[in-house]
Amino acid sequence: MPAHRTKKRALDSGVELDMTPMIDIVFLLIAFFMIVSDLSNLNIQPVILPVADKATVPQKGPKDRSVIINIVLKNTETGKAEVRYMGQEKGLTAEELTAILREEVAAFGVFEPNPTRPDKKDSLLQVLVRCDEGAQSGTIHTVYKACQQAKIYKVRVAALSERSGNPYLGDR
């Protein structure tokens, strides 16, 4: 007669933990943070900001919304520069910039009476201009005119309070 062996059953707690959903969530979080961190620098382009003794950082309210326009120097000898919006690599014409700003104003949709003409309404959308200090002044005037045509009157120009070294020689 064959020897009859008894099988010992391992103690089973009755609970199984499936790690697959947790791993999926971790990978989704990693992908999310990689995308968000990349988009945070989308508006910033390499420009050498001018120095202003009284440069300050404005306080931002909870309902404030800003659009960043970069004026990037193309030729240091002539001061030729391009207007770029939202990290675009190609320069915009005055008409293209005006059209984009009008779309932003319509999307934002918050208006208030014009301070000098109360019968007219202007957008509360704010524009921050990051202009390279070597750019021709006519380029920034193009941006001001586009803002005026889009009915935006809150326009700020970015500046540094101090700088050491010559930024055009690589001493930023």
C-alpha cells in the first residue's frame, strides 16, 4: 500500500493585493509631472532683459491673467528683433499679433470701463512684454499698438533690478 501523505495547507489570509492599478497610477503621475514641468517654461525665451533701478515684481490678484510676449534679438549689430508669442519659434507680424491678442481678450472675457473714456470697455487681460535690451524700439512699439487695437491697456515690461557682467559676452 502506498504511503498516504497528507498535504499541509499553507495558512491563507484570504486577501490578495493586486499592485497593477497602483503602478498604473504612479506612471500616470510621473507622466503628468513631466508634462507640467515642461510647460511651465513654455513662455520663457532667451532674452537679455534691460536693467531698471526701480524694477519691482507686481502683486498678482486671484483673477488676474497675463499673456507673455517675447521680443527676441536676432542681430546684435542692427538690433533686428522678432515678436514671439507662447514659445513660438517664428516671429509674428503686427497683424498676426493683433489677431492673437484679440482671441485672448475674447477668451478671457472680463472687461471694465476705460479709465479715460468710461463709455468704452477695455479688457482686464494683462500683457507682460519680455524685450531684449538690444532690440530696436520700433519692435516694442509694434507690441503696444497691437495691445491698443485689441483693447488691452494693462501692459508691463519686464526688467531686472541689477546685473553684473556683460550679458552679450556670456556673463549673464
